Amino acid sequence: MDDSANDHICGSHGRDTSLLNVVLDELPQEMCKSNDFTLKPLAIPASPSSTTPQVPKSPCCASSREAGNSCSQFHDLSYVPHVCSTLNMALNLEDSLRLIHGIACSKLDMHLRQMTSVDVTNASSSYALSLCCSRTGVSCLCAVGPCSCSSALPSSSPQQLTASASCQTDDLTDTHALEALSPSSLFSLSEKQSVDLDKATISQDLSFLNSLIQPSSSASSTNDLSIQPAPQTLVDPPPVGKNICPSKMLPFSCSFCGRIYRQKVHLRKHVMAQHTKQKPFFCPHCAYTTVEKSHLTVHIRTHTGERPYICRVCHYSSSQNCTLKSHYLRKHPESKINCVTCGGTYVTELEYQNHLKNCVSTFDRTL
DNA sequence: CAGCAGGGGGCGC
DNA sequence: CGCCCCCTGCTGG
């Protein structure tokens, strides 16, 4: 790849609003017409402002800015929260951010598929990613949330390519949203790199990408077009350090605060509890709400007086097992439960019972 | 110290 | 993904 092409791709578009137009032009038309959604350039403040919404910036964005690529510009996302005619659903700020993120991710992913179709053998992956980022407004992508955008990566090792694909396609698994948001023109290419894509081609490309990703134990079927999040065993876990991007270790990171989780469901609970305040479980006795049903069950015991965890030594009881455990450790430290099978010691009956499930099954397998 | 709420991990479906 | 569980931190007596 010659430098001129790279210049064309990664040149001064960080200060060029034409890319914004690309993004906006390819948003659903109804949305643009209705002015539900506005996207405008935002200068990066020299220091965090208390009046500016804290848009999390991923470590890769910082490195990207240092590299002078498209991540040098952030965008101010604002949205008038009322019913969106295109989606026929109300969008809050998080939904709006996810919308932009999802579009950027899907476009990046589609470009990546096309580029891998065109050339997967030479060292053009970084060019492909740069092209994708430049043409899909990856600045927006980076501004929305932490990602492993590879546009700044100087080389194109399979691990880097995999990291990018796995990061972006986390949102791509939301096929429902993509179907609603992806008119055919959304993924069309106007340049000569455009290739005709059919399902077989995409599947082939995804097979290639998936071949770079070691399947996890819980991986879905190979017919699934979604790319699974990168498992931790993809590469040797890097030592924890200030220069290590956490998203390389744990695949699910919060788009708002950057916290990372091992499982997607944990990230979802975190976002619901901390950012969107969506707590679907309501206490019938008070105003308590929670994201976790089991937490509501425990809470209701404060109203009903149920104390199912009973001390085997005294008459103490508690509504939570951990409280009983604390009681045992403080009041009856000598009282332990010994496993008759393996000899292990346990504090509470519940701990022992849970242990027996594994201990007995293990014991049975050894027979 | 007890009670409670919430975060996060693990496991089975 | 739902559920269960453990752990931790906060608060009041």
C-alpha cells in the first residue's frame, strides 16, 4: 500500500466535517429529517468540565489521538427524547449513544468483512481498518465508548484484527437493532473496493474471522453470523499494568464509565443500575427497586420478617446467609461443618450443601 | 455488631 | 440469560 492511499484515508479528516456528513447521510432518513438526532463536532476540552457530560474515552482513543488518526475529534451527541418515528420507540441518551455506536460498529464490521474478502493475505488489514474508521466516523465510535479500534495500529497481526472484530461485533449481535437500523444503503460502498456480498461470502469471511478467535466453551453454533466476544484465552493474558488496555483482558466494557466485566449480563446489570437507572423489580411494600430479582427477594424479607438462615448453635437467625456466616465466625468460631466425603470444613449449612453438589458428583465420577 | 443493599462471579438452562 | 450466591461497604443501635 502506498503512502498516498494512507494519506487519503488517514489524512486531515479529523478536522474535516465531511465524515460527519457521511455518517449523518447514512443515518435513517426519517431521523435526520425530524431533527431527532443531532451530531456536531465537539472540541476536546483541555480539562474535564463539570458542565460537559463525561463521555468516556477509551485508552485506545488516547493512543489514537497521539497517533494523529481519526480519533482526534470527538463529537457532541445530543438527542431530543421523544418518540422516534423511524424506530417507533423512545430513545434516551443511552439508546442514542448505542444507536450511533451500533451503526458505527456495524459499518466498521461490514467494511472489515469486505476488506477481508478482497484481501486477507497481505498486510492490508491496518489499511482496511483505517479505511473503515475513516469512512464510518470511527471518531464517533471511540467517543461513544471504549473500544479496541485498530485504526492506529501500525501492523496487522491476527490478534489485533481479532481484537477489533470481537470488540465491534459485541453490539452487532443485537440483530434486532441492526435490522431496524440497516437499510441496504447503510452498508453500500461507493468506492472501487465495493464487492458484492452474499450470505456465503459473509459466512466465509466470518469463518475467517472466527478462525482467528478461539471458540469459547459456550460458543454458539457456527451458523450464527455473529462473532463471539474474544475469549480471555485468545492471547496470553498480559500482565496488569497501567499501559495495558483493560478491554484486551475482559471483553465487556461499559460505554459510560469504562468498567469491564467478564460477562455481558454483568455489564448490562451495571449499566441498568448505575447509568440508566432501569430497575425492573419493585418491592410491593415500599419504593425499593433493584435490577436483581434475588436482591428483591432478600429485601422483602425485611418486611415479612422471614429469617430463613438459622444458627445451629444458638437461636440466632438472619435474612441473609452471609449475615449468619458472620455470626458464626464471631460467636461460634469453633463450630464448623466437616464434609464426610472430602474432609473439607464449611461455616454455614448452605455452603456445605453447595459443596456437596460438587463433592458428591466428583465422588461419583471417581467410582 | 447486626442488618441491609448492592456489585460481581459462577453455574445451569 | 436468569438465577443464585458470596463478598463488601454502609448505617444505626
